[in-house]
Amino acid sequence: MPRILIEYASAKGSTEGIARKIGECCEQMGVDTKIVSVEQDSDFDGFDAAILGSAVHDRDWLPSARTAVDRLLAGKQVPPVWAFSVSTWGETSTLLAHRLTRRIRATAREPNTVARLRSGSDLRDHRQFAGVVRRGDWPLFGRCVFALMGGKYGDARDWSDIEHWAEGIVANLRNELED
Ligand SMILES: Cc1cc2nc3c(=O)[nH]c(=O)nc-3n(C[C@H](O)[C@H](O)[C@H](O)COP(=O)(O)O)c2cc1C
């Protein structure tokens, strides 16, 4: 049975919710899954794959997620990695105006921490998911910028896209372990 470690960094809980949904899907598909916050300093040794996800603040992963990446890359045996970022926009849903989202999808650079993962590990995929923004999350300036971007407060997590991504990871891992 494959073993997967899922680590998440979440400031307000939406990334944690996505990590838990991914974990549920993996378990339903018969994978031995451990889900922890990056703060828990878990050891990556002994896992067939790691799934790392973080909320995006100021276009990069949270500092605690950057530390987790350092820990992963310093390990003796670095497992294959799948990464996800949670922000105002995703591949299939968004909190921003649709036209702006299309432009961002076409031009956005991946977060620096993901680029570091890509160069230092066997990063199999990086997926961008839309998360949650509540009115109280930002000070006035941030709320004004959000309004100018056509932002709508709420929960834009696309659970079926998240499930689909998790199923793909398990299928990929199974094929590989069977070979
Ligand atoms: C201080 C702060 C900075 C943020 N910076 C960005 C950003 O640069 N780009 C973006 O698309 N979303 C940004 N967001 C939106 C968050 O990524 C989004 O709300 C996400 O769902 C947060 O995940 P969490 O609930 O796990 O903390 C920011 C949110 C906060 C509170």
C-alpha cells in the first residue's frame, strides 16, 4: 500500500480544508495517508510521495511552508512531490473577475518556493486552487485592490477539481509502484 505524507501551511483554514479533502480521497483509494500542518516538523523518510500545499501570501508560500521545503530538500531520501498553492484564483475557479483570471492563468509565474521545489526535487505537478477570502481578511488598502480586481468575497474552492487532482496522484503512484 503506498504511503503519502500531506503537509499544509494555512493561515485561515482554507488550505487545510483542501489538504484534508485530498487526504480523504487518498484514503478512500486505499492509500495510507498522514496529514500534518507544516508546523509539526514531520519526517519525510519512509513515504512514497509527499503532497505539499500552502496558502499564497504576497505571491509566495507562507514562511512555515518555505521551512518545510528546506526540511524536505535536506532529507536523505527525497520522495516524489506534488505541490498545490491556494490563492484568490485557481485553474478551474476564481474569486477574481473572470477576464483578469484568464490573463493571470496565462502569465503568472509560479511562487518562488515552488520553483525551488522544482529545481531541488522530483516535483511531479503543481496545481493552483482558488481558496477563500472574507471581508475581514485584509485591511482597507487590500480590500480596495481586491475590489479593483473584480474580487468577490466567499469560498471558491472547487471540490471536484481537488478530488480529481488527488485521484490522479494516487493513480500515478500506483502505476509506478506496480512497475
Ligand atoms: C495577507 C494576505 C496576503 C495574500 N496575498 C495573496 C496574493 O499575493 N495572491 C493571491 O492570489 N491571494 C493572496 N491572498 C489570498 C489567500 O491566498 C487566500 O485567501 C487563501 O485562500 C488563504 O488560504 P488560508 O485560508 O489557508 O490561509 C492573501 C491573503 C492574505 C490574508
